[in-house]
Amino acid sequence: MEFDDVMLGRRSIRGYRPDPVPRALIEEILTIAMRAPSSMNTQPWNFYVVTGEPLDRIRQGNTERMVAGVPQSREFRTGEAFVDHHRDRQVGVAKQLFAAMGIARDDKDKRQDWVMRGFRQFDAPVCIIVTYDRILDGSDDTPFDCGAVTNALVNAAWSRGLGAVINSQGIMQSPVVREHAGIADDQVILKSIALGWPEDDFPANAVVSERKPVEEAAVFVGFD
């Protein structure tokens, strides 16, 4: 695929076929992704690629603890809740997804089931947990670099027919994730990526989230 086709065509995939993803293909995608820019070449990122029974245990523990009301324990800072236009964009994409899935505003059961899909890593056959070296904790460059490599990863996957969605719900219960993914103590859990072959008939997979225009995002200085 041409670069522009990948960037303009990629969508967040939230419905997957159960077919396994070959390890060799994931290794190929990671090899490409790790050519992403890295501040002073520190390359702070690491990846725990989980599938099969260990992933099922993460799904189960994550959802059971959330349903039981166990407070979330994300390891990277969460910040304050979105407000103003950032909140508007968050609500806007949620409305797009609910409309695609036929989930009515007052249908609490379906809305709750949708939330649970996130805690289950959207039932994808693979979960990639992005971590960074704890010795770099507090560095502003570190999450920037991890974001760059994650962006490269999901686009490399898309170029090979795989879908992905970057999410935080799947790592809300970090003790569960650490235990079943075997994450080393010298790593901080940052994000998770659901990965797999897109389910063509899953309505939410057709949703294309809106982007603000360049004239709203960019300030040009010194141009004629």
C-alpha cells in the first residue's frame, strides 16, 4: 500500500475474526514500527505480545475486577477528565460508534456491554502491551517516543491487512496484566493495542472518526 493510502484509510478496529495472527507477521510489523523516531535514540519502548490462554486470563481478571468495583490501577498518569472541545470530540466518536452498532442512548445493557468489550481487549486474538523502561519514568521524551512507535505499529499492521485499536481499558487492572503477561518489574505499562484480522461485518469497523481541519490545528509563521 502507498503511504497516503495507509494513513488516510486506516480505521480503529473493534471487531475481530478469531483467526490467529502468525508470530512472524507480528515480528515483521514490530521491526518496521521500531524505525519510528526516538529522542536521542533512547528507544525506551518494549512490547509484550500476548495471545491464547494468557490473554484470556487477562480479559477475565480485568473484567471481573472492574465489575466488582476494584479501582483502576493504570501505571501511567491518567490526567484530568476531558472538557470543552476535547470532551466534545470524545462524545462525538462515541455517538458515531453507538449509532453504527444500533445502541440507543437509554439502552444501559448494550452500553455496558460495549464498555466491557474494551476491558476484554475487544475480543481480539492478540494484545500488544506497550511498556517503557522504568529508569526513564518522568521523562517527557519517553511517552512521546512510545506514541511514535505505537503509531508506526498500527499503520504497519494496517498495510498488511491487520486491524488494531489503541486502548487503555485493557490495562486498567495492571496487577492482572503484569501477572499473566509476565511483565518485568523494570517496565512501566503504558498502553495496550488490540490486534487481529478485521471482522468485515462488524458495524463499528466502518466508522471513520472525524479530524479537525489543518487551518484549525496549524499556525503558519513567516509564510507569504
